[in-house]
Amino acid sequence: MQVGSAQDQMDFNRARTKHFLRSVWGILSGSNRKLMAWDEVRTKLKLRGMLARGVQTVPIDKIVGSIGRYQDFDDAFLPRTGALSARWRKINRAFYEDVSLPPVKLYQVGDVYFVLDGNHRISVAREHGASFVDAEVTEAITRVPITVSDIDAAILIILSEYTEFLERTRLDVLRPEANIRFSIGGGYARLIEHIAVHRYFMGLEQKRDIAEDEAVTDWYDTVYLPVVRAIREQDILKHFPGRTEADLYLWVSDHYHYLKETCEHNVSPEEAVADYGELFRARSPIEKVQGVLEQVVDSIAGRGEGERPETIALSQVL
């Protein structure tokens, strides 16, 4: 038993050393090594009820946070303090002796999981290279399903904005296939403005009051989707690494209105997308930097935000 105790202590010390090295690298690289807190996700995504899903086999790499012990472990479930030693080593000994432990308890949100009970078991299992764990799963209902790649403080803020947008527009109910994602904050507030303007002009054209649901679906079908389809057909997203179709929709919309004001003929969304893509491809790296400087000068000079939409869009890409 003494040999086992020594081995358990060695395993715990190794896990602590890994945590220290990851912490140092996190500081040097500016990356966040904190385990995601359940309360933060629950608040930002406005989770709406829980459903028991029974015992399942869950991939460990999809367990990204904790309900109550998020300060005790890092994002790889490595122990952050020596105070966890006794409990951790006890679980570790059970692993070596092939003792059957009860399933851990997890909350599920979208494609990721948070530990309600069993943080030490997850930590030990990961340290021994286990890929799956048996878990009693309870699923939280959310309007915005999330994946492992979404577990980031900045992305979570954007998802919070998306939740607000869906609560306001009910687009997920009216058009369940819709999946509007931004890579930067503030985009959903602008979509609310687009829908409000669209609703106003629908009312003028049809000489009647337009219900909000009708305005939302008509905007999505006749304004948003044509631009997105053109983006896909012309494959211009490849020129904007790290950006999304929704990002380009906003930038192309700005460019579209700019073209409508400056061209003598009617401009289609497809033409606006093509012109925007050509505008980007035509610029050399030096010209792109120049575009950024022009935006700064415009800002200082007090020019309107919509006066040079193509420059604004390009500066956001860089």
C-alpha cells in the first residue's frame, strides 16, 4: 500500500507540474487557461429549464467547465492547488485498482458539458488518457447551442448578444434553419436596426401595419438570404479568414447602399457581393493598410460612418 501511495503522490505531482507549465505558457502567450464557470454561461445564454437525459458515455474533451469547482482546476482539469491532493490521490488509487466508481454528474449545453459532481474523477481520468466517461446527464435548454470552440470569454459575449437577438426576433422559431453567427460584437444590434427599417418600408409600400414576425421573416427571406447565397456562390468568404457570412452580410450591405447612391442603374445584392469581392481582391497589402489609415483620418475629421463603407469593412478584416 505504501508503494501505491507513493505512485499516487507522483501522479498528483506530475499533474500539478503540468498545470504550472500550462499556466506559464498561458501568461507568455496571452491565452486563457481558466475553467469555464457554469454561472457565467447560464446567465449569458439565459438557459431555460433542464431535462434529465439519463446515463450516457460522454467524450471527456467536451467537458469544458464546472458548476462549483471551476477555481480548483484549469481548463484541462489539472489541479491548481495542493489542497486537492488527498481527494485526487484517493480517486487515482481507485483507477489503478480498477474500482468501479459511480457516474459523474454533468450539465449539458449544446455540445459541451459542465461538471456538477465528479471534478476529481474527470481530472484523474484525463491524466490517465481516458477519452470517455460515464455520466448522468441533465441538459439545459438554450436558444443558442454552443460547441467546444465557443468556450471563450469573448465568444460567450457574442453568443449572449445572439441570445438577446433571438429573444427579440424569434427567428429561431420562425426560421429554425437560420444560424446567424458573428465573429465580432455589435452585429446583432445592427440586424435589429435592419429589420426595423425593413418593417418601416414594408408598411409604406403595402400601406398597412406590419407585424414584427412578418417583418423578421420577410427580412430574412428577401434581404439576408439573397446576400448570403451570393456570398456562398461566389465563394468570397475565403478572402476573409476568421470571418463569417453574417460579418460579410453587414459589410456588403454597407457597400450595397453605397453603390445604390453612386450608380445610375439598379444594383442587385449579387452585384454588390461581386463588387465587394473584387474591391478586396484588387487591393494590395499596402493599399489595405492605407485604407485603415484613411478610416482613422475620416474619424478625426468627423466624417459620417457610412460615407466610406468599403474602407470600414476592409479595416475590420485586417
